[in-house]
Amino acid sequence: MNIRHTCTLRVWAAVGERRIGTRLSADRYQSAGGAVGPDILSLRYFLVVAEERHFTRAAVRIGIAQPALSARIRRLEADLGTQLLVRTTRTVELTPAGTALVESAPAALAAVDRAFDAARRIGAGAAGPLRIGYSLSAGAETAPMLVDALVRALPGLDVTAAPMPTPEISPAVAEGRLDVGITRAEQPGRGVRRFPLRQQRIGVQLAADHPLAANAEIDVADLAGYPVQLHERAANPVAHDQLVGLLGAGPVPRFHSPIVAFDLSQRVVRSGAAVSLAGEAALSAHPPGLTWRPLRTAAVLTTCLVLPYTLLPMHQRVRLVAKDLAAETNWLNGTAATETGSTGDS
């Protein structure tokens, strides 16, 4: 029988015979009946002996001493309670039990290898589920671009992303219900780290035929005669207060009814009945019939990447991908994406 079983023998042999004696108890398992079962390394060694049909050649191939290999095989036979090999001075032959083990062991070892590899990949942050929650306002451009970058850079991750009420995102990350958050403005919350992901100049979204659309920039004072549509404060208190404070710098405009989340066409703004404050991502994300003009002010909206306070390898990988994306798109206008406002549990 010509047996071929691929395994990284040198890796397994790297433990060295100096450690084999101490590893036997660690490699072996306890069955429900109390008997000690065979260890994986001895099973791999057995397959090499079965393929070579010679202990000396098998020992050379594995990289251990021949007596140590013989001891391993005898221990494996003792653990199984059956003879696997018939040894003579010149040959090594398989018993029926040995033949059965040769036929079934490779698939079992391959399954073990896959399980070990999956554990290593997940532990290294290169595989497993990645749950992202993002503010609704980040769903127009920022969140999709980051998700696309993560899928390309980390194909082993199973990425899911969904919009959430902004005040709920940081607590969900801190409690482990989310792995990553994307929020507009630096939201309060303990147990998380926040990294600036994007800074957008604040502007006005308005109908393309609105009288103010003829201006290259718009003064806050120009808005006094028009209703300004804002989301309800409860949806994002930090961003709401920032925008209201900005508008309070000039004549206070009249406020229109809050934005309806499911009205993606923004009918009220498109009709000219109101204008809306928005970041410059609106340039590429607004529906037909709308346009965007910057406010004549230095105010910006900051979108933050929210991660747990204790960063696991997966979080660190996400952080690097987000940092590279921000640099490629100039989302931070050349400003270093340093951590801001991190809070632990103490």
C-alpha cells in the first residue's frame, strides 16, 4: 500500500525529544471511561512509519531518534489496546488494525488541523465575525467605504454592518454587542476608545434650484429666512447641539420638523420648503435634485471609529485598515488620526 499523508513533520518535531516525555501527558486525553487515549503527535508519527515501513528511515524523516520513535509507537499501541505493526529485523508490516487506522487517520488529522488553524486565525484577528454599528448619517458614504476596505483587506472576516441610534453605539461596543462603531461626533461613553476617522466641513444641503444654491458659500445669516431641518436631539445629542450652537452664531433660523429617517429622497428639502445641514459627504451621496454648499465657517463634523478599550488583534487590524483608508481619502485633511477621548472602566 502506497500511503501519502502531508504534514509538517519538522514543525511537529521541533518540540525535540527532550520534551517528548513531558508532552505525553499533555498530548493525551482522558476518555469518559477514565482510560487515557492516544495523542495526536504519536498518530502523526505512526503514519510516517506506516508509509516508510522502516523505523530508522521514519525517524530520520521526522527528525528524532529511532528509540524515541519506537517508544512512541509502543505507547500508541498500548493506548489503543491493539497491535498496529508487525516488526521484524528487516520489515515493518501493518496489522488489520494498523491498516484501518491508516485509512481513517488522515481525514481526522486534517479536521484537527483545520480546527487549530481556525483558532489561530480567529485569535490573530484574521477570521471570525465582525459586527459594525454606524450612525445613520455615516451610512451615505463613510460606513460603506470602510466596510469595503475591511472586506478587501481582511477577507477571512465575516463582516456585518447595520445602522443604529447613535447614542446606543458606544455602549454596545463597550459591552461586546458590537465589535466596531462609527459615530458622527465624539459620543460620550465609558469602556471605549475613539479615533477620528473623518472630518467634514459643515454645509447646507438644499434644492438645486434654491435661491441660495447660486452662492459658492453660504453665511449662517443667509439661513435666517429659511426653515432649517435638523434631526431630533435624542437621535444624536452631541451633533445636534453642535449644529444648533453653530446656527446660534448668527440670526436664529426657524426650525423645520425633524428629518424622517426613511425619507431617503428628502422630499421636504428637494421641494425647497427647508434646507438641511450636512457634511460634505452629501456632495456624492445626495439624491437627484439636491446640491450642497459649504458654510462660510471653519466648523467641521468629526466621524469617529469606536473600538473597545481593550483592543484585541481583530480591533487592531480594523484600526489599521481605517487609518489607511483615512490617509488614502484625505478624510482627516492631513491631520494625524490620534486617539481622542478614550475612557476605560476605572
